[in-house]
Amino acid sequence: MSKKKPAAGTNLLYQLIAEARSYDDVIVMGRGDPDFDTPAHIVAAAKQAMIHHQADVPPAAGLPALREAIADRVKRVNNIDVDPASEVVVTNGGQEALFLMVLAALGEGDEMIVPEPNYNTYADSLAFVGGVKVAVQTAHEANFRADPADVRAAISDKTRALLLVSPNNPAANVISPADMRVLVDIAIEHDLMILADDIYDLFVYDDFVHTSPASLPGGKERSLTLNALSKSYSMTGWRLGWIVGPADLMARVVALKAAISGGTSIIAQHAGIAALTGPQDAVEMMAAAYARRRRLVLDALDEMGMDYGLPQGGQFVFANIAFTGMDSAEVAQRILSEQHVLAYPGSAFSKERKDYLRMTFLQPEAQLVEGLRRMKLAMANLS
């Protein structure tokens, strides 16, 4: 029997989610699932695919039309030029994309530098291949910025890759263009692969700017970049994502995908074509709604006197709960049991973040207000 197992943070989240399902009035403020319906023209395309293409077996790399749409999108949004025939692979959501990137780029004993806090699945995928996570801690005072000097100091002769997630999950900070340039230069200097997660690239607030490492000189040749339609088009359950990268590495990605899962759902792929080539007004509407909700959450946390990292992008707020004197897992459990509000403990994203909670602003505003009201009651009882 394999001894590989998910990180402790993954198991903790599953336990909380299971309990949350037992409450009829639970307000979920931890999970990253958009509340909006998938836009109607995307659903219509899926229905047509059910009628006309349900028996088709798609190529492992994805439908050519979808790969072309993805290539157009990453050029338009991320300023990355890719060949749709050899540098794009369609995946079963961002989760599979992440595992495929790690499988293609890393092996037993290889080290990957991971700025923390970060989404727990990155550690899970690395453990799966026998790789080693080298955590680079960040400071609340610097809004969880990964200091390039700290990244450089973490490099050893076993380092093979650098993980860059911007906007970050859970801290929601955005890597500045200047920092991204330095980080890409470090990767070039030390011949490192860059594994980039751009899944929140359309959700950046105020005057902050998203930069893909593959868009910078010298970055594309060493970057594998994932994205998905889950957040931007409210298609979380459709499981449709992609990877773009240099042709030699993408050939490995295609071979791995063919062996592991074959082609991605033909119905989801036709829906994806409609999403990327059709009207984008729903995406703009959702982005505007998240910006309003973000402000609502930050105002409520300010009223509670809670400190947090400023969410420069993404869909989360990483709030400090050190004033309770309790571990975040215990605080999350108490809030769930007493107020039926599900927030995620910071310890699920880094062992060093036991005094934080991750909260989302993906709920309808009335539900968000009620969740924050309950959160205020819970915090009053804990402090």
C-alpha cells in the first residue's frame, strides 16, 4: 500500500466541510465556489454538445478549437504567445493541471520553492512525486509579499522549480511587475522551472496589476502556467482548465494526461469554447460584484477590529485571529459549531499560519452580511 497521503491541511478542510453539510442554515465563507450561475450561452453550448457530440472521444490535448480559444485568451489577457497545436493542453480543471505540471517538471528528491501561505494542494502534488517543498515564509507586515531575496536564499543544488501564484490563495496578494521581473531573473540565473498559477488573473482590485511570468523576456521558455474557467466564468463544477508552456515540456504533459485521464469531457470543452469566444459581460459583472463584496467584508472586519492582509486580488481575505489566543483550527471549529459559519483555518495553508482564517466574498450580499454578523458574535465570545 502506498504511504503517500494528502497534507494534514487537506484532511482538516474535509472534516470541516463534512460537518458544515450537517447544518441546514450554514453560511459557507471558506470555500472558493462562486455563487453565480454559469452564463446561459455557455450552458446552451453544453446542451448542444450533449445532442451532437456525446459519443465523441476528444484528443488528450483537447479540442483544437478550444486550444485556439485558449491561445487567443492568454495572448489577450496575459500577453503570452503560444502555439495552440503544441503549447496548450486542456485539463480536468486547475487541480489536474497542477498535478500534471508537477509530474512533468519534478521528480523524486527535487525541491520546489513555495512561498507561504499557499493552497494546500500544491504540497499534496509535490508529495505525490516524492518532491520536497521548501517553504519561504512571508510577513503580514509586507502583505505576505514573497521577498525575492528570501527566494534566492532558499535555493540549493536540489532546487528545480519555483511556484508563483498571483493573486495568491489564501493571502490574496498580487506579485508586483517589478518583483515578478526579479523572480524570473532568479529562475533564469539558477535554471529553475517556474510553475505559475494564474487562476485569479481577472480579479485584481484598486490599482494593482497582474503579471504572468511567461509574459516576461526569458520567462516563457521555463514556465508552465495553469488557469481554469472555474472562477472567472462560474464553472467550478465543470472541471475545465488548461496549461500553457514550451512545446518540449507540453509533450510530456500530453503523454501524462493521456495515461492518467485521457481527454477532458467533450461537453465541458464545447462549453469552454463558448465561454472564451462568446460575450464577456457576465465576467465583468462578476468582477464588479466581487469588488463590492470585498469592500463589504473589509469594512466589517475593520468594525470588528480584526487585522488582515489587504486582498489585492483573488476572492479571499486572510484575517488575523491572534487576539483569541487560540489555534485557527479550534477557532474555525468553534465558529462552525456555534454560529454555523464555515471559514477555513490558516493552518490548512501553512503550519506557520495558525493564527489566521481564510474567508471568501463569493456569497450573495445578504448572506454575506448575515455571515459577518454571526462572525462578529463568534469573535466576541472568543476574545
